[in-house]
Amino acid sequence: MSSSRRHFLKSTAAIGIAAQSLAAQSGKKISPNDKIRVALIGAGGQGSGDADSSLAQAGVELIAVSDIYDGRLARAKERWGSHLFTTRDYREVIARPDIDAIIVGTPDHWHAQICVDAMKAGKDVYCEKPMVQKVEDGQRVIDAQKSSGRIMQVGSQRVSSIVYQKAKDLFRQGAIGQLNMVEAWWDRNSAIGAWQYSIPPDASPDNIDWDRFLGTAPKRPFEPIRLFRWRNYRDYGTGVAGDLFVHLFSGMHFITGAIGPSRVFATGGLRFWKDGRDVPDVMLGLYEYQATDQHPAFNLALRVNFVSGAGESSGFRFVGSEGIMNVGNGVTLAKTPREAEPGYTIDTFPKAVQEQYLKQYHEKYPVLRPNADAIRPQAEERYMPPRGYNDHLDHHRVFIQAVRTRTPVIEDPTFGLRAAGPALLSNMSYFEQRACNWDPQSMKLKS
């Protein structure tokens, strides 16, 4: 038996033992005085930032890190302490009985499997967005969370933001009247913004577990650019739709209460970053949302542009019958009530008909003399968070609090799939050059 095969069996057995011993604890609250012991799986830029945000919460301890690049394991000990348990094999992490929760910061194609394995092993999970790389894996994650009783939160921080909560409150109060359209965008114009991440000069098959990185992706020779810039490749990532559209879906769904579109169409292209990537750097999506008890039917337009000619910017524009609400770093509300009078277009009518029309019109809408009381302010309303506010910290605060109290989170696997689903269908629409139909209730692709 090969050493890798023995290692696999040993890790798998340990996971089974851990799952049995912790299954009974799935609903047990953790005392406020107890430490929440967290492990990080995938110590890249986003995963490391997630670990820092969790450690910023009171009573949290990072005790293990897994990554397939030895350099990141060494950096983890430099960053968080030599006491850390480190390994290339995430299964050794989730098999440990002293770990309460894990952070999944791996490439997208590993999200579903690690989340399922971790919850079966009795761990709570914070998983970076998008929750899954493939739509068909979404229900598997939902089922694992329900059957295990674990806490799972997807990492799109707008769902925990006080800015988005304010926008949600204003929307529910009818501040813009009847919603009819939403526009959202996320534009960038830099190399790093376009995922041109640095590649370590020591990268080699000796310090990188290439086969473990590939996982279920197609086998290919060692090529470090595909690891350190994995977002550029469909084999491991989900392109601009899975990286950024999913944030926009999450924020918009939270504000409006919508659960997803019924129809998806996307277009775009690879316009500038022709560096070997196989995903577009410009994408535009159009989405139809059907009416529900919480909102009327409306349309959504999304845009991501990595060659914007300006700095990075993102935001929303909610257009309603009584005003417009812009959401970004804060909330801006511009109310424009509809005119009480509809007006008229009678110039082409015969004079006698015009007179008859005007008589009837003024009976219904009497001419009022202007007065000071009729003048209304035209200023915008602005709502800004405190200086230095960080919604990423708030999102991890919500997660850690849920781990401690067993309180359900908003951005659970069902919410996560309802955001990831239409984002992934945007890719399908783009690459297959067709519109896609989606059932937001069942979260399934319709023929």
C-alpha cells in the first residue's frame, strides 16, 4: 500500500471517529467564557483575512492551518504563532476533536467537499463565497448542514453590514415606493484587481501538493500560475460572476427579501487581460425577478468591468416609483414623488375638443394658486456608518456568536445557494450563449 493511500485511510478513519464523538454536541451551546477554537483551510489572501477577522472577536483562538503550499504554512506560523498545527491535508484538521469551527478559504472547486466533510465531522463552517463551484453541489451542502445541525455561514459580508441593514429598513418602509429596477456594478482597473496575484519564486513540486490542489479538476502538469491565480481559470474558479456578481446578489437579496431570478442572461468578453485566462474580464447580466409577497416583479442589471479606466468602485441603485436609493459605503435616498396631475397632450386635437378636454381635466384637477406651504425640500437623505466601520469584522462577529449560542445565521447554505445559483448560471449563459431559466424556490435549473 502506498504511503498516500495509508494516509488517506488514516485521515478518513479519524474523521469518522470525530463525527461520532461530536454528533451529540451539535446543539450544545459554548459558554461565553470558553474559547472558540478555529482552524483555517486555505491560507491565501482571503482566507488569511478571514482568520484575522475571526481572531479579532473576543474568545477566539486559531489552532490549526491547512494549505497545499508549504510556504503559506510557514507564513501562518510567522503570523499567528509557532504553536499552530499545520498540514497539507485538510482532513487531518477536521479530524481533530479540539476544533470547533473551520474557515474555508480554498479555491472554489474545493468548497463543497470540504464543507460537507467538516460538518459531518461535527465542525461549524465559515465558507468563502461562492458557496459552490457547480450548481448541482449546492443541495449536497444544504443537506449536510441540515442533517448535522451545524452552523454554516457563507462569506459575503454585506449580509451583516449595518449599511445594508439601513437600506433594508428604508426599502421595507416604502422609501422609494414600488421597486421596478435594480442596477449594480463592481468595476476595477488594476492588475491585482484583475487577479494578477504574485507567484512565489520558490514555487515547485517539492513544496506544493499539486495533485491535492487539482482535486476533482482535470489533471495537468505542474503549473504554478494556475494555483496562485486560480480565479482566472474555470477548472478551479467561477470567474467574475462567482467572485463579484455573487456579492451583489447577496446584498440585493438581503435588502429586498428576493430569493432569486427566474431568468438569467449574460454577455461580455475577454477585452484586455489576455494573459492565458479562460474567463471574461467584462461581464454584464440581466435578470428577471417575479413578484412575491415581499416585492413586486422587477429587473436586475449587473456589471463587472476589469478595464474600467478608473479606480475600483461598486454599488447599487434601487429605482422605485417614488425615488432612488443608492447603496455603497453608505445609503443615499433621493425621493421624487410622482406628480399628482398626469398632465395632457392635446395640441393635435381640434380647438373645440381641446376646450372640452381642459374643462373636464380642471374639474378633476383644479388649478391651485402657488403658496409657500406647497414648497417641499429637494435635498437627498444620506446615512453613513461610523468612521472606520468594517462589515467584514461584523460578518465574523455574527458567525462566532452563532457558534457560541447556536443561533441560526441569515447567510446559511440556502441563502448561499440562492446567491451562487444565478451567478453560476450567468457563466452558463455567457459560455453557452443562451438565456437560462432558474427556479429560485427549489434552486434548480429549469429546461
